[in-house]
Amino acid sequence: MTSDAASFFRHLESCNTARLPGDRTPFRFGSQKADEAPSGWIAPALVPELERLGLPRRAGALVLDDPARLESLGEDLAASGLYRSHHELFDVAPTADGPAIARIDRGALPLFGLIAHGVHMNGLVRRADGLHLWTGRRAMDKRLDPGKLDHLVAGGIPAGHTPEQALHKEAAEEASIPPDLIARAVPTARIRYAMERPEGLRRDVLHCYDLDLPPDFTPAPADGEVEFFTLIPLREAYRIVRDSDEFKFNVNLVLIDLFLRHGMIDPDSVEGRRLRAGLDGRDTPAFA
């Protein structure tokens, strides 16, 4: 299957459309120095509103001196109709690996181009006829990519949660997976991408997991975000990712990582090494 590897690059390209700075204005917290990488990037249309709300411009960047004010700033923007609140706070850090210094509604993160963290889990079943993958069909009323194929468990990491805690939370809410079973999930990778979306600039870090599930376990939707789950051969998931856009955009990246780890794409080939570097995203300017 290695000869098909080149066809997977389009998913990496479609998830890395951000070209920074472009026409965006850097966003910094007051504790950051002017020569440090910005915490975020503000689209031109939002700059006048943030200046009206009192953010000064220093060394070409909009600056929020008090990080604790970020949450209320997000509420002000929602009240002005600039985005629809999710009523769920996310932690905000200046870098992908740094400690949280502020919080804001998850819906406002792309407005500021701030880094967001999420979890994705491959739900795997080993059968006599090969490895299988549980997939979900996203509900048609989802704001993002309604009706697309999705992972068994995936979601953002709420404020105050570790990736593992978020995984346990999402597993119970989305797929009715009991705590003793989800505790067996194994961390596998961290994937980074930066893309322009209708909702703004997404700079995401995905914390990825694998979970081997018993053949007799059947997940059940619990929170209405998934219409149903289907168990498919992993080779079928490979074909879908290779030949279509049926999966939610970032699920493709997590599955490419899975294909590399299972040798469905040769990780030592030129294409495999390029895919791995693209998934890691450590050299992406958006995360400098």
C-alpha cells in the first residue's frame, strides 16, 4: 500500500492552509516580550472591535495586559454577535507546550488564532479477519462538519482538564465507554496543524490515543453528537481516507498516523517520513 502514500498529502495540505502573518495582527499577553512569538493572530475585521474594547497596540501587536480579562473579552465579542458562544471554557497558553495563563470560550479561540488542544481516539477491534476500526457518523445538527465520519471518541480539552481526563469525559459522553475500559487507552502521538476556517484561524494540537476494545463491546451514542457507530475493517478506513473526504478534516490526520504506525504506509519511505514530519508540525511557523 506504500505506493498510495502520495495521495494522503492532500489531507495534510488542506489542514495547513494558514500563512502567517498574512494580513493578521499579532496578539500578545502583557507578560510577553516583543521578540517572542505571538500567542495569537487577529483577523483584520476584528482589530477595530478589540481596539474599541481597550486593547492597545505595541510594537505592531495588540496586547492584553491582564490575561484574566480574556474570558470577559470573549463574552463581549459574543454579545456583539461576532461569534456564537459554546458556553465551554478552554485553557489558553502562549505556546503549544506552555502552562495555561488564561481562559476563553472555545468558540472564540479561532477569532484570536489561539492554540487549542483536543483528544482523538482510535477504537480498535482485533478479529480473525484483521484489524477493525469503530467510526461514528456526526449528527446533522453539529456546527462543524455535520454528517461526516468521525472517531469513536474525539473532542476538545475543557479548561482545567488534562488530555487523559478529557478522554475519559468524552468517552463516557459520546460512546458510553465505561471507566475501566477507557483506562486501557494508550497515548500514541501529538499532531499539530494550522488552518484557515470560516470560524477563523485554527491552530490545533491533537492528543491521540489507541484503545483495543473487546469484540463483544458495542459503543452507544449518549449525548446526541453522534448518530450511530459502525465497525469497519481498517483497510476500508484506509481506502476512505485515500480516496475521499468522508471523514471530518482532522480525523484524516489521526488515521494517517495510525496507518504509518501499522505499516500500511511505509514509515521509512520518503513519503512516510514526509507525512510524519507534517503530522508532527514542529517546524510549522504557526507554532514557532
